[in-house]
Amino acid sequence: MTKRPLVFMSAAVVLVLLFAWIARHSASTSSAAPVASAQPREGDRSKTIDLAETRREASSKRHGAKVATVFTAVWGSGHGALGRDRPDEASPSGPMSFTVDERGRTWVLDQINGRVVRYSGDGSEEQALVIAHETSQDIAVAADGSVAILDRFRSEQVALHDQSGAFVGSLPLAGEGIETAGHVTGIFVDGTDVYAESEHGPLVLLGSTSGEPASPRKEIPGRPSRDGTFYVKAGIVSAGDGRAYVAVSDRPSEEHRFTRQLTMGSPIQALVLLETDDSGTIYLGAELVVDEPSTEVLIVCMDPTSGEVEGAVTVPANDMPEESFRDFAVEPDGGVIYALRTETGVEYRRADCSK
């Protein structure tokens, strides 16, 4: 499965940062008024969840289960097609990214063909939006239909389009909080605010969906939840041991809510999904080594208040050579859409990790 890993940090660095963050917030809590009984004890805020058996059960259920296909596109450039490029002296690529908006529509970044293609909830192709650069890699869509498109290499900017698809402006990537455009690992829209994630860490405010640059470019500690109540971040603690973490802090106080270390039961190749749905449910996706070099993706749903795992599902990993930036997206009402590339095209499927 060829893609840029969502998060890949050394175990030492991750653990040091986690303990420092937890200790800082623990100290601030202890100096304030007594904690209400509804609040978790500090010991409950950071614990380990073993997912080995959960993964095995989810994997066994996947085999023979009916595939829920949302839509399929063949390789090409016309209606019903998405672009693929296989140059002789560079990495092959297909659609780099996609996202699902608040109306359940899927927006696919078809940068090879210089466009974004929008599909309705039932998979019908609705609209094509012209973009400027074939080097674009990520896409985010605001609740009002405004579109932000990340180009780290050619323009080193985020291009902005309104609901009709018209270009309205751009925001530079490099600047306060981001040393170089190549350090950006994702683009996100929260309300009308446009954020760039820096090296899988904090998000830096670039400006608004109307093209107004931010001054100053403030940082937030993680990805904002869809329900607006918290920030979430994740990382790999030990790839070989199959250990990752998910950490949540309240919004806007940034007070630590919980940290969960997840033991996957197999080595982790990459984290490929970290999003929430409208109810706040957290979705974490990890590509796991099943039998070298074979991999599969484990998706877990987590309760945003307790941090407990609510369910899990496994889906096949991409084994085609095409590079991609984002192959998974969460639907607003719950569930995940993922892209699976084949020799004939790309299939967008739906998976549900709820129990």
C-alpha cells in the first residue's frame, strides 16, 4: 500500500511528549477547584487497550463478507473516469486524496486530470471543478461547500474555491509555524478557518476560506472534531510492537481529556486515518503487517468521552504502486469510505466499525 504515512514518530519522542503533556495538564487540574465526580480520575485518563483479539475477530469476519461499493471509476480522463500516471522515471500516481462533506458527497482530487470530481451520496458523478496544479495532494471541504486544495511542491500554497467552483484566492504554506511547505502533512477546514498540519503535529491557521491570511498564525494541538468539542491527535509509539496512541484534549481549554495506547497485535506500517463524525466518534485506521509483505487496515471506533473502543473492522490495503496522500474518509453520520485501486480503476467502498 504505497502512501505517505499519516504518523511515524520514534517511541522515545512520542512517549516523552505524551508524558510531558499529561503532566502539564495534571498539574493545572490539581491547583484548581476539586474535580467533579463525573470527571475521570487521572489514572483513567491514560491506559492501554489490547486490540489483538479484536483485530483477529474483525479480520475473520471480513473474509466472505459482502462488499459495499459506493461507486467505481475506470482509469481515464472522461466522465466516469479518474486519472492515473505511470511515468518511466518517477513514482506512479492516481487520485491523491478525497473527502466526504457534510451532505455526504464525496470529493475526489483527480489531479492527473487537473480537476476535483464530486459524487453524490449514491455515487453519481455530479460536478467537476478545474484546478491549477497536477502536483496537488490533499483536499478539504467546508460545511458551506468551499474547497481548499493543498499543493506543497509547485505553488507551495492552498488554493481556495467557492461553492460554485470559482477560484477565490490562495494561502501560502511556509511562514510562522511551518518552516517549509514540504513539512505539511494535511489540510483541514474548521468552520471558515483553513489549517495546515505540520509534520503530523500541531495545526497552523493559514487563513480563511475567502482567502484572508491569518495574522498571527495561531496553532491548535490536534485535528478539530466535527462536533467542535475537542482536538485529537495520534501517533505510532512502536511500529514493530504494533503500539499506537490516541490523545484527546478539550476545546477550547486544551485540557487533557484522555490518552489511549492501543496494542494492535501486529506491526504497524502506517496510520492512515484519524477523523471524527458528527457525533464525535473517533476513527483511527492503522495499516498492519499480516504476513510480510501482506497488509490489511484495521479501523477502530472510539468513544470521544471515555476513550473506549466501540467497534472495529478490517479492510484490504492497497497493493498497487500508485502513490496517494489520503485513502480513507469518515462520513458525517458515521462509517468510512475507502479507496481501493485495481488495474482497471479505483473502487470506493463503505465500511462500518460500529458494533
